[in-house]
Amino acid sequence: MCGIVAYVGARPALPLLVEGLRRLEYRGYDSAGLAIAEGGTLAVHKRKGKVRELESTLPAQVPGSVGVAHTRWATHGEPSDLNAHPHTDAAGRIGVVHNGIIENAAELRRRLEGEGVVFRSQTDTEVLAHLIGRRPESSLVEAVCAALALVKGAYGLAVIDADRPGAIIAARNGGPVVIGVGDDEMFVASDAVALMGHARSVAHLDDGEVAEVRADGFTVMTLEGAETFKALQALEGDAGGLDKGDFSHFMRKEIAEQPEAVRRTLLGRLDHRFQTAHLGGIELAAREMLDIRRVKILGCGSAFYAGVVGAHLIEQLARIPAQAEPAAEFRYRNPVVEQDTLYVAVSQSGETFDTLAAIQEVKRKGGRVLGVINAIGSTIARECGRGVYLHAGPEVAVVSTKTFTSTVVAFCLLALQLGRVRDLSSAHGQRLLAGLSLLPDQIQSIVDREAELAPIAARLAASEHAYFLGRTVSHAIAMEGALKLKEISYLHAEAYAASELKHGPLALITPHTPVLIVAPDDDLLAKNRSTIAEVRTRQGPVLAVTQDGVDLEDVEASFAVPRCEPELAPLLLNIPLQLLAYQVASALGRDIDQPRNLAKSVTVE
């Protein structure tokens, strides 16, 4: 959600902060701002809207080599210039940028107003600025710690003081904070992508830690003042993935990158000698795998739907009971955590707050958790300690495309490894390895045929409502397809299990309500034909995504993906649904990469 970037060093801070804000745009936001300290004053510039609108109001130069900047996703107070970050104390000396929610902000606000403080915004963050500003006699780090001792809630924050511009104070409790180390300069950010090309290495703050960051180094301590040690990690990757290249949108670029993303996810993990997969990061011996009696997958949004596909694969190949559950619901129902259950947390960003909280609940009750994550060194990766990195590369568009596909590939590998330890034959293992090896080229062939989807996209774009249907694992793909359509086109789209159609949703079918059915060539194809007949009998238009060689009667338009091993069909059937969502949103003129009200990394509850 919100993004933080801060700098202290010898270079002018302004261009570095603006560059960092641009790189954080993918997270989703509604306003942007920055503050730079120089000569005992704090120059604050902030604006509702996009970073480019902030840039249009900035002077050519703003002196100062220490500053903080922010992209805000509104929680307390509507998007406006006044509610944009940074926020300052009454004297305009303290500048604060903050991700998260201060749960007792209203109580603290009333207390401060009783002491004569006048608030300029509706935000919870301004409370922090006034609390810190009340202690000018203390060092900045002491003032921040004293303020945070009064606070309940989640935060990742960076603070500067115009009177003492030699340091940035950063703190974390629930919101990611990364310290970047450069050459006689230092950075603070909520996401390491803001630091690529500038910082050589990074350190991640843990909950309850505060850092004093100076140009020549940093010190980390607990809120109580006990110093802690932070190991540095090399900052991997470059800023190349943050460029759209020849594509109009990051989403379309990332759909096109899926063949290479899948190759990277598979790289070094296919064991043809023993007809299995090898996921070294899960750190489970064969005997430990045999002891697993159940698998529970936790995720949110597309990560949850990928988990539903993963649960099907694990049951099918390993014959272990498996279930996916929304992480946000899991921790609130006092779940029974079993010793012989393997919990798998899925998050492309590695920072999803609800998923992190679910992991902590499992660990608190003695369970074991693996992570399936794209972001190396992220909070969830570090909390799990073991798991599978997707290596899909940076994903900038808010909606998940290549990370969804790579996540399903990772579950194929996990299911294959678990299955081969159990009863899956070597012949079946070899068959799946061959099928996995073909996936990148098959995905490329679908992407190359995007123009064939135009009739389906035109039908959907002309409608206010659409329904997606599928059976068993194809229902999960239907759910993901409906989610993509509503996320970026803003059309109402719902997914149902095709078997449930006559138990209620059939009442919604009209001649103006297109129904898209995901119909692979499997044992349920005859039943899907019956579903099509049910819809057509009610004059409902039917669109279909199916496989080569399948002839579906009485459908308005269809698209066929290449034939593949049956277990891998969901991977290929999903690609046309991504392209459809993109085409519909493009036809409707939507903000495809940054859809309204959504954020890439959901770091608040």
C-alpha cells in the first residue's frame, strides 16, 4: 500500500526522493509528498493524485541532502493535499511519513487537542508528528521512541528533524522497513525496489525495532533502547524490471514475461534422474514428508486462488488432504493447529499483513510453515525461514499475473515432490516433468494469439455483469478470471462452481449477462456441455475457454489453449483470462496498472 523512501547523504535529496516515489507507484496510492530539511527549516511539498502531479508543483531545486517522501493510500481521511504525507508538528520542525494504522489515534488526538494542539489533517499520522515534536529537549531517536510507546497499531515510519538534519529515524511494527547502504549515503524505504541502483546492500528492520540512520552508517535498537545487530544482505536485481519497455502497460508486459518467469521457477528444480522435483528451500527430508497428514494453504486474493489450485494438485498427485483458506479469516476463528499438518503461506510481495498474521498464529501454536513467495528477503520469507522463491522477477502492475502463474508452477513442483515420496509412480513423474518443460513455449503460443480473444473481450466490455463458471480445479481458475476482470475493468464479475448453477445463480441469467465457462477436455466435459445447455435455454450468451480439439456447441465465441498434461491445464487456461481482463479494461479506458482503491502490497489489516 503506502510507500516510503528517505535519504541522507551528500547528494541533493530531491531527485533521489522523486525517483524513489516513481518506483513505489506500483503499490497503489492516492497522493504523494516529500519533505527536505535544510538550514533549520523543513520544505514540505505534497499533492493529491499521482507523483507526476506532485512533480509539476516542485521548484527546480530544493536545497538539502536529507529528506523523506511518501505515496499514500488513504485510511484516515479522504485523499487530499492536506491529508497527504509528510505530516509535521506545530512548529514545522518534525517531518513524518508513515505506513499503517494507529489504532488509538482518536484517543491520542483528543488528549493533544486538550493540551492546545491544533490539527491540520484528518490523519492518524499527524498524531505521531505532534507527539514527537513535544520533546525538543530529547534526541530525535529518544523522542520517537517515547511517542511510539504511547501508540497502539501498525507502523513503518521515517522521521526527520529540521533542527537536527544529520539523521533519519526509522521504526517498524507490522509495516516493512528496509535500510539501504550506499557509498557514504544511506536510504530508508518500505520496499527495496526504491533503492535499486543506489544501495549496495540492505538490512530489514523487525517489529519493535528503531533505527538511527546517518550518512556514515546506522544503529538499530529496541523501543526500550537495547541495541540489536542487523546482518546486511546484498541488494539483488536491477531497475530494468521497472521499465515498461515497448508495452503500453506493466500488466501487458508482465503477461508477456510469463514464459521466462516459468522457466526461472522451474530452473534447477526438475530431477529427471528420479522423475521428481527438488525444492531445496523447503528443508523437509523424505521421512518428514511421509509424516504429513494434511496440507493447509493460506493466502489472500490471487494468492488464495493459486492456493486452491495448489490444494487440488497436492490431493491429486500426493493423495494428501489439502485445503486453501483465506489468510485473513484463518486467524480469527481460533484455528486448530495440528503437528502433522504442513502450512503453506502464499504471498507475491512477502509483506501481506493478513498472511503474516496467520503465519504468526500457526507458529505460536507450534505449527510448521513454508512460504511460497516472490520477494526475496521479505518479511514473510524471513518469518517462515524456509520455502520456495518464485524468481518470477519484479511485478509492477497491481494485479497479479506472472506471480500467479509462477505460484501455481511452484505448487506443481511441491505436489510432485510430495507425490514421488509417496505413491506417485516414476512413469507419472516423468510424464509431469515432460509436461512442465513444455509450459513456457505453450504459454508463449497463447500470448502470441491474443488477437483471437477480441470477440470475447468485446462481448464482456459491452456488458455490466458477467459470470464465470468452472468445475473442480477449473472453478479456481474461474474465480481468478473473475477477480482479474473486476479488478481492472470495474465490471461486476462473479465466479460460481458450474455444479452450483441450478442451486441459485441460474436466476441471474439473462440475454444481457454473458457467461464464460472454463471447460478443459477432462472427465467433466460432458457435464460442462450440459451447463452450457442450461444457460442457453435461458437465452444466456455463453463464451468459453477450452482446449484444442474440443468442439463446444451453441457458444458465442471460444478460445482454445494447447493440449497438455491434465494436471497442468489450469496453468494454460488462466492465461487467456488474464489477456481478456486486459483487453476489456483497455477498451473501457481504465487505469490498468493502478486500478482504483487497490494496492499491490497490502500491509494493513
